[in-house]
Amino acid sequence: MITDRQTLRLHALLPCMPDVDSLELLTELSTQHPWLKTAVDELARIPLPQWQGEYTRLFVSGFPNTLAPPYESVHRHRSMFGPVVDALSALYQSAGLAAEQMPADYLGVELECAAFLSDSRSPEAAILRQRLWREHLGKWLPAFAADLRNHSRLQIYRSWGDRLSLLCATTEKETAYA
């Protein structure tokens, strides 16, 4: 299932800076997620600093216009630490969670919360999950996915953009009937 906890956790992992263990981890994950296979093959042929450079180009630098900023505030409010940070922090608190090491609007944090909520069968978790998608992820994740597809020089991020688009479409259908 495209919105299961394992898949959401994979999506939460991908906006992280690649390190010496990343290729091995993605290779392992590609057995369960075949869409990663072509990207893993490409990453195996390039040096880690090239992958890290692409990560930095997409997600960090590019001042004044970062190509694919993984923060909701940047997409929705054109600045870091916009009003969505407080709203997300309150939503996380309602779920018994807190963003501690990264801002609440960082994509990895939002997707980890979605994974946590998807694993729970409580009615409260279902409501919070719907809110997370309707009020937050659904409002900016499609544009982020398009940025990945349009700007990445590496298959890993273009493929990820495709999968995020599919995730958004699937989740939109699921939350529309909930």
C-alpha cells in the first residue's frame, strides 16, 4: 500500500543528506520498493560527493531561490518558520509527538508524523491524519514533487517526485471519502 507506515517512513528518509551508509540502505530498500532500483544503479556509479552536491543544490542552496526546499513554510509563505510551524506543532502535540531536532514543517518530520498516524487505528489518529494531509501536506507536497521532477539531475530525486505525486493523489482520494 502506498500510504502504509513503511512507505511513508521511506519518503521521510529521502530528504536527508546522503552519507556513506545511504547507498547501502537504499539498496536494501529497493528490494521492497522496486521503483528505487534504477536510481540505486545510478547512485552506485557516481561518487558520494556528487550525490551530496545534488542534494545541496536542490534542497539547501540556490539562494535566493532554492530549487526544492523541503519546508512547508517556504512553499506556502515564502519564508522559513512561517505560521504553519505553530499549527503543525499543535497537531503533533495532539498526537503525542513533538518535532525536536528539525522544524515542524520539515518534510521528513511531516511524513514521520503521517507514518505514525497511519499505524494507529484510533479514531483520533484518523482525524489527525486527515488534518495533516488536508491542512498541510496536500497544500504543498504536489508542488515540491514537481520541483523534484523538474530540477533534479539524479534519478533518485526525479523518481521520488513521481512517487510523491502518486502518494498525494492516493491520499487525496482516501481523505475525500473519510
